Amino acid sequence: MSANILKQTLVKVLEALMSADNMTRKSAETFFSDSLRTDSQGIVQCLLSIISDKSCDSLYRSFAGVLLRRAIEKCQFSPEMTSELRLQLVQLWQCETDPTLVKRLSHIISQSAMNSSWPDLLPCVINNVSVRYYVFCSSYSHLV
């Protein structure tokens, strides 16, 4: 399945998971679980794509974050995949402005760090917080 088709399918799964109909939700849960079991790397990449797509509804982006955290919790990835995933997560976290998505990304990053050692995470977080604080302060300095 191509990445674009998989992304469209996952957006439909996200819609179904938010359905009021119990059978629709169960079907979507089963589809997601089966897809994660058979193509965890593809699912994770598509969830990252949804989260990073600012044209997607923020509710879908946020829910994709919840599913991505669960996927990272349940799946094992190669060291190369883990490294690439972490790089993408940090980059998304650094540039995201929606507070709910920043929180979701923080949870995903935390889950990844719990699964295996991530020695350069703390310096990266401190640097990002310092930069954000500086930008915040400098943007309001003209008021003083």
C-alpha cells in the first residue's frame, strides 16, 4: 500500500475511532491493531505524517499522537528506525505551536525514552526550552 493511500486510510480509521457507533469503533480498532502488527514501520511513519500535516484537522492530528504513543509502546524497532523516529519527533516538537500537540509529542517522546536509552534527549529539551523562552521574552521586550 502506498504511503498516500495508507495515510488516507488512517485518517478514515481515526474518524471511525471517534464514532458514536460501537461496531464502527471496534472495526477500526481491529484494523489498526492488525495493521500495526503487519506493518508497524509504515503505520508509525503515516501517523507521523498526519501529526505533522497542518492541513489535517487538529483533532485528527492529536488522536494520531495518541495512537503513535501506543504504537511506540507496543512495537520494537531497529536502532536505525528508532533513531530516525526520535529525530522526527524532536523536530516536530520543536516547531509545533498547538499546545495540545506539543503535549502529545511530549508524551510520545517520553514513551520512546522509556523504551530505550536516549542520552541526548535532555540536552535537546533544555536547548529547545531555552530558545523558546528567549523568543518569548524578546517578543515582549518592547513592552518594557
